[in-house]
Amino acid sequence: MSRRLPAILAALASLVLVVWFVWRDTERLSPGRLSAVHAQEHGLEQRCEACHGEQPNGMALACGECHAAIQASIAARTGLHGQLPQPQACGACHSEHHGEEYRLVSDATFARAGIPDRAAYAHEGLNYKLHGAHEQLTCKQCHPHADDLLLAKGTQRFLGQKQACASCHKDPHRGQLPDCASCHDQSAPFAKAALFEHTASFPLSGAHAGLSCQQCHEPASPRAFEAYASAAAKPSLRACQDCHQSPHRAEFLRALALDCDACHSAEVQGFTAARARLTPAQHAQTGFALTAPHDKLECAQCHKNGLETARAPRKPNDCAACHADPHQGQFAAQQCADCHGGPHFQPSLFDAERHAAAGFALRDAHSRLECKACHRTLDGVQRFKGLGRSCAECHEDVHRGQFPGRSCAQCHNEQHFTPALYTAEQHAQAGFPLLGSHAALDCQACHKERDGVQVFKGTPQDCASCHGDPHQGQFGRSACSECHTEQHFAPSLFDAARHAAAGFALSGAHARVACADCHEKTGQGQLFRGTKSACADCHRDPHAGAFPASKGCAECHQTESFATAAAEFDHARSTGFALLGAHFAIPCEACHRPLPKPDALGRSKSRAQGVNCQDCHSDPHAGQFADARGITSCAQCHRNESDFAITTFDHQTMSRFPLDETHEKLACSACHREVRFANGLSAVRFKPLGTTCGDCHDPRK
């Protein structure tokens, strides 16, 4: 009895639980829990008719009783709901009975209303197009309850918003100016007032164009924006001095009877810019006409302390009144204008003709130099008087005394120092004629520098002094001219005849090979003496030793081309396989097939597969005539390589069955029929066949 008690208790508990679930499901009329916003209406979940109504369109009418603003929008065909094709079907977009966490208004709701991306919705059809800065806002920034799960009573998610700027933004003008859109644009910063056009009587150009509005219209001042709200209150047009303090003394302005715009313009960026100056005529009234070069100067360059600087009238040629003497008295007895023109100080008027008159004519390269190249600065003063005229006064002796007593003009002129005037004839007289390539060399190619000096005297003249021996003594003390000329070192004078005389005639392709291809470079230079002449010394054996070295490559190949066989090539003698009949007519590639690419030995064709018939040809007899090694000797029956069908087989002497008069008349196929052998091949049977009558003839048939 004690063992059955737990089972009875478990059965009773299960029964109670089932009864409770049935009772609970019977009590619940709703197909599911209401959303949080509807659930806050007490008892609404038990009153289906409150939302669903009792007529065919009862739900739309019931929704309208609570959502009157939406119902009015639908009736007027305005707003988002008024544009829907079937606005009365509320449940199509706002589904219920999904629990308190379900959102009646979500991205899916908008998608069902034809707005796939709520974030990109720009209020199309709502008479308030979003553009500019408003396009970047989220819905919640203007509609604070847009994403609320539980919408409190009396609040609206999207409706009820006003379109006036001041409904969202603080009005800095406190309502004293017209609507915001007359001056401000949604696409530009508010402070720019991008839509406002300044009065034509005071255009914002030049320096004024870069100012902010507040810089001229200070807030809470007589010229603040609010002062322009009515035409009666608008201030008069400003004069320059209303905003800017004049830097000039009143006496200066009265003396010239000038106004600001006589010298300055609003188009100039900055009051002291380049165009802010008196006109030449006005400046001439001061006693100093602005002629070149003074007409290009900035005012401040002469008027250090401003335009009112009091100075006594100056004569146009009184240079010392403003300029210091850069020559420090070297030309005390002369006027500046004697050498310098009015428009510019440099270059001076002291030309080549006057320079020649001073004792030094400027010719060639000297005529192209700047003055300071010869007239150097000493103790801060450029020297003109007391300068020497010899070359050594200005130029260093680059030869360091190698040519004592000689004038520079013997080898050089004033046109250029290099190349020198030292001619090939003079060089030949010095003991070394410049021939061939030597004539095209620069001097420094042979006359090297030593201790910073280019050496001319004592330069050696033998080849080895300038050129290393590339042959490393292979030719002893032989003169280079035996094989080379001064015109060029390569190609040499060692021609084919001399090469043949040296023991190796350059025939065929060898005549076209560069010397370096055979005479390779070693640690001792390019090797000539002792160069080997056998084919294998330069060429790899592509036959991998298949042919005895005693035969030599020349037995099969020519020097013109390795691929071309020698004229006396004998296939039978060289390979042991005579080319007879059909073998003689086929091309080499039929047996020696081309390789896709050369192998490691450089061979472009494969070796022949063998010398037996079956190495290349299939056996039509399926091995009936093969010997113990598996080799079939076709020559036993076939002797003519040009036609395989012609045989030399003699049935009388070469078979176990001599043909009598009756059998001799029969066709071969009468006895030798095609059969399938044990190896799976089909062929005409020749052996073994029976030799008695009963083997072929059955008397019972």
C-alpha cells in the first residue's frame, strides 16, 4: 500500500492542473494579451465590442471613437492616414493581441503603409517637406513620443506638431521680425541668414562680404536687426567714420580735401592694402611726383610713421635723402644718375662700352657675368676701383705650375675654359697622336687627377698604363695592335683565317658565335689560350651516351645546325636499323616524336621506341607467333616493308599441313577464321589448328 501512494498523489496533481488550465482558458475571451497602450484601459480586454464594434465596419468606427484626430484626418483626406488607399482597415497596419511588449507603431507598420524606410521618410504629402538640416534629424527629435511603447493618455505620437519655426526653435528676435524663412534657409547655418539680400544702397562686397551680421548689427544696439522691423524705424545709411576710426589727422585730410573713398575701397581686403594710396596727381601736390621707381612702392616704405609724416620737399634726384651710399665714397665725385637710371637701381647704366673705356673689355664669358662675380664684396662694400686685370687676379691656377711662363691664352680663351684650345696637332707634337677612339675622349679620361690636380706633364703613353691587360698575360709582351686598333677594342682584328690557323676553323654556326660564348671569362680574365675544341667541351650530349664518343658528333651533325643531319649520315650504320620500304618514306618525327618542350638535355625529339616491329606496331595476330620472350618476328612472313599484306609465307614448307590440290583452291579464310582468344583479343586463328579431316569436317553434317 505504501508503494502505491506516490503514484496516486501524482495522478491527482495532474488532474487538478488540467482542470485549472481548462478553467483558465474558458475564462479568457481574448485571443491574446493586448498591447501596453490598450491594456491601460481597465477591462478593455473583456469588452471585445469596444474595439471591434457590432457592424461590418464596426472596428474602424470603434477606433475612431478613441482616435478622433485620426478619424478627422481620414475624413478630410489629409495627413498620412488620409492618403492611405483603405484608411478604414486599422488592423491591417496596427495588429493587436500580441502582448504588452508589442509595438502598435513600428517600422513594420510604416512599411505596410507604403513607407519601407521610416528614417528616409521626408513627410511626402504632409504639406511640410523635410529638407536641409531637418532631413538629418530622427523622428524622435521632433516627435518626442515617436518611439514610446506606452503612450500616456492625452499625448499624441505624431499629430499635434506645429510647423512654425518658433514652435521648436528659440526665437532670438523675440517675435520682432517677420517669419524666419524670409532670411534663413534650412540647408545653411542659422547665423548666415542665407536668404537675406542686403540693401542695394549698401552692398556687402569686398571686405564687408566676409563679416558676420552681428559685427555690424550689434544686438541691443540702435542698428540691431530688430530696429529694421518697420520702415519708420530704419536707421540712415552709415558713413565710413560711423564704424571705422580714421588713422589720419584732420589737418592732413583738410589739406588735400579728401574723403575715405578717394584712397580706399571696400573692395580691398584691408585698409592698408596695395590700392589704398593717393593718386599720382594727388601725391604730386605734396611736392614729390611718384615717377619710376617710386610709383611701385608701398606707402609705408617711404612713410614709416604713417601718411602724415612731415618731411621737407625733396628733389627727385636727391637719392641720399632716403638711400645710403652702397659704394661708400668710391664715386664721391659722381651722381647716382650717372650709372643708375630712374626706374631701377640694377642693372646699372654702366655698359660694356664704358667698361672697355675703363681698361677692361668685357668679351665672351666675361660679358655674361654678373658684376658681383668680379667686383666682390670686401668689408661689406662691393669693390669697383683698384681691381687687377690679369687672369690670376680672379682665377686660380688649376694646373699648379705645370706650365710655368705660359700664358693662359695659349690653351684657353674668354669664351670658355673647357674644352681647351689645345689641338690634336699640338698633342701629336707632344709625342702622342690622338687616333681612333682616343680622339673622341675627354682630356680627363687620360689626364687623371692626382692630389686634386689634373696631371698633364709626365703622362705615360703605353697601352698598359691606361688599360688593364684583359688577357692576364696570355699573350706575353705581344703588342695590343696585333689584334686591336685604337678605333675600338672589339671586335678584334683576329679574323676567321687566323682562327683557322690557330687550329680551329670557324665554320657553320661557329662563325656567327660571339667570342665570349666560347672563350669564357675566368678568374684570370677571358680564356683564349688552352681553349678546348671537342664538341663535348662546349655542348651537352643530348643523346646521354647512346652513341660511342669514338664516332664523334660530326658523323651525324653539321656545324651549321645541330638539327640538320650530316650529308653522309647512314641510319643503318649509325643506329643499327636500316630504313627500308615504308620506313624510308616516313619523316623522322614519325618515330622520333617532338617533345612538348626540350628535356633536361635539350632534346626536342624523343628517342625511337625500339627496333622490333611490335615496339611501334600493334600485333594483328594477338601474339600467336610470339616466342618465349613475347617477341613476334614479323620478318618470318612479311619481307616487304612497303606493303604488309604481301607475305613470303609458304604453307607447304612452313606449316604442319601441306595444301593438297583440293585445299590449295580454298581461300585462307575458309580454314583461318576470326576468333576471340583468352587474352580478350580478336584475330584470325593461324595456330594451333588441327591437321586431320575430322578437325574441320564433320561427317554427320
